[in-house]
Amino acid sequence: MDTSYFDAVVCGADLAGLVAAALLGRRGMRVLVCGLDRAPATFTAGGYTLSREPGLIPPPDSESVARVLRELNYVQIVRRRAPALQPAFQLVLPKHRLDFGPAETIPRELAREFPAEIVPITQALGRLQQTSAILDPILGSDLTLPPDGFWERREVGRVENQLAPANADLLAPLGADHPIRAGLGALAALSSGFAPVDLNAVVQARSYDLARRGLFRLEGGLTALQALFLDRIGTSSGEVRDKLTPVELVMKRGRVAGLRVRPRDETIGLDHLIWAGPVAGLVQICGDKASRKLKEVAAGMRPSCYRYTLCLLLRPDALPQGMAARVIAVRDPAQPLIEDNALSITVGAEDRQRAHVPMWVECLVPAAAASGEGYLAVLRARLKERIGRILPFFERHLLVLASPHDGLPPELSAAEPSLEPPEPIPATPMAPALASDLPRALAVGMAPHATGIKNLYLASVENLPGLGREGEFVSAWGAARLIAGPRPKQEANRREILIEDA
């Protein structure tokens, strides 16, 4: 017997699922979110609470993101809580450093660092922007992406005919080992959900264009980003239950009708289920009920790399003058863009009361090596050395350094010795960077929303991995459209307005 009943249940921690749940609640549906504890947003290290990821939001002026913020009445809130990064991002290369931001700054930076190659580099960057601009109308349209039906596939096909071929070289005539090529390749690899060997021209163009226009940094990291949408679910009479673990789907007449969960071995009735996590996990709980389509989608994707993250708390004096809030650093353009050769460094907002700054250092590690005993310990040491070259005095001002992935103890400030050695941090899974044999809608898509089981949908980074975080907003909009229809309510209810004013 069902212990409770919901119009829609969202299971998983991917941002796409949380955004979809907030949209469905806004459109009048009763929603339950569960399974967040499988990938917790924070972890504790040496008495400090650290966010697992930075809270970066794609440019809110992009229609793919703006429509979500408008419907949830979040436009002003995001502008207030999430200032734009200035400069938008910074490339740190072996002999060069360039700031990217407003259009007028790029020629100045190129003239300083690459005076003999201004024309070919400017032309290459222009081709990236033009390719990205082709995607803007369809990503902001009311189509479900990846496409769900004949008419949507036809519209997507029209746009695909305008795009450069996936194997096109938009950065020609820059050489294979040119620093700019390596820097932009690292940006694409560390911004999207594709592995470096699986990148294409469209993914590279979109990642550069979004980064150039400027991401918005939400103070508080991933925790604050998730809370933004969980709060909206609460104001729409939805529920969030962290400690429920899904174990089985309940099927009736070929459609999903319930979800059996632990620890209380209860069954939750539902009209629709959104799976906001890896497809492989969904296949596992489906068991012999998994459809042929779902099995084919799961078999067509595989992790090629994983994203490893180091989280640091530093005193503000650790940051060198001129360092941007987002840095893409490449040590050797001729080497693969993995491990300590290609880093993404994100600096959070300073906590003036506690006089510290959070920082996240991310890199990709090969899937074959990631599970090797001792590998991540060696990688952490190499990353520390690399960080020391970019922030020469960071260890003097270090409060804590830890990773949620390697199972090692945190490293604490030498100025505050601990009476007892810190405990190892339980390792949580790293996010995969995917390779795929599936058809790629617009060269950025992968898993469809439909699963071959009625009323069961996918909404995760696996839908549109080539778009990174923007893809999760687009995926969420598509899932909400499939369940609640294309026309959202325009009026906010009175309870939302009172809470906003408070």
C-alpha cells in the first residue's frame, strides 16, 4: 500500500532534477525530491564544512537559463546573490596569461601576449562565437532537447545543418600545440561532461562563448545553488526527503506507478518519476523491468575520465595580485589535458567575518587509473605542487585542504597544530566525463528523456553533457514540459510573494 502519493517524484542529486522539480511545483504539481544524500553537497574536513563544488551559474541573459529564473521569480535574487565574474575567466599558459571578458579587452590581451598572431587568433575566436550563436535560438525555444518526437527532430536537424561538422577545426590555422588551442581545449574539457578525447567543435564553441560572456558565482558553492531550487520546492508545497534510498520500481500496465524505498521499506505512489542521476543506476533498480531502450542508452555511455576536486580554505593573502576568480591553467600544451596538466581553479567569495576564501581545484583523471590504490594520493601531491606554482605562498595561508573523493585525511594549517591526527574523509564518487556511441543531437546531446517506460524520464547532466551546467537547465525545462505541458503559469501565488518579501 502507498504510504504517500505525489504528482511527480524526482530521485537524484543532479541539478537538472532539482530545477525540474521546482518548475513542476511552480506549475501546481505536488512534488517529492529524494536521493540527495547519494552525492552530498558538503563534507566536513578538520572542523570545517566545505562545499563539494563551486556554485557557478551560466550567463542569466541566455534564454535557456533566463526562462527558468523568470518562471521561478529568481531574476532579482540571482542578480543579488550571484555577481558576475570579472574578468570572465583567465588562461594561464606556460609563458602567457590572458584575461577574457568584455569584447574590448580581448584585442588588448592578444596584443600583449601574441602580437604576431592577433589576426588568426581573433578570427578563430570569432568562429567559435558564430557557431555558438547558432545554438541560442533552439536552446531557448520550447522544444524538448534531446528531441522527443518527429517534429522536434526535424527542427533540430535544420539547426544541425547550419552547424560546423563535429570534426571541423574552428581554431585553424593555429598549430596542434599552440597554447591558445590547449587553453580553450582545457576550458571545454573542464566545463562540459565530455571527456577530452570526445570533444568536438560545437562543444568547444559553446564552452568558450558562455565562459567569455561570464559565469555568475553563487556565494556558498554547490550548497547554495541546490538550496536555491529546494527552497522553491518548499514554497510550492513540495517535500524533500534526504535519507530515502530507491530500491525498486512498482509497475502497473506498463507504466511506473510507485517507488519502493528504504530504510522504512515503504512504497511511494506517483504519476511521474524523474531520474536525476546516472542511467546505470536506474537500470540497476529497474532490474528485469528495464526496457530495451533504457538498456541501450546505458550501454552506449561509458566514463572515459572522472573529475577530481581539491577543496581549499585560504586566507585572502594567499591570492596573488591579478588572479581571476576562474582560472584555466595548462602546464604543457603538447601533453594530454588531464591530471595536473590542465586545471580549473575557482575562487569563491571572501568570508570577511572569518577572513577566509574558498577555492576549488578540478582536473580530469583517466577512468582506468582512478580506482588504482594510491593513485589519488600521488595525484593530490602533484596538484599541490602545481597550485604552488600558481599561488606561490598558498601553504603559508592554508587553513584546510581536502578532497571528497580520495579517502585521505584533510591537511590543516601548520600554524594551528591539532592534538589528534585528522580522520580520513569518506570517499564519494567522482563525476564522470563521458564517451558515447549514442546519436548526438546538435553535437552536444546524449541520453534522451524518454526511457521506454511510461511516465519515467531522465533529467541529468547525461542528457546534454556537451553544454555542461547550461545543459542541466535545458534538460530540466524539457522534462517539465513533457510532464506538465508547454505553458507555465504566469502568476505567482500569494504565499510565494509573502516569502519573497520577507
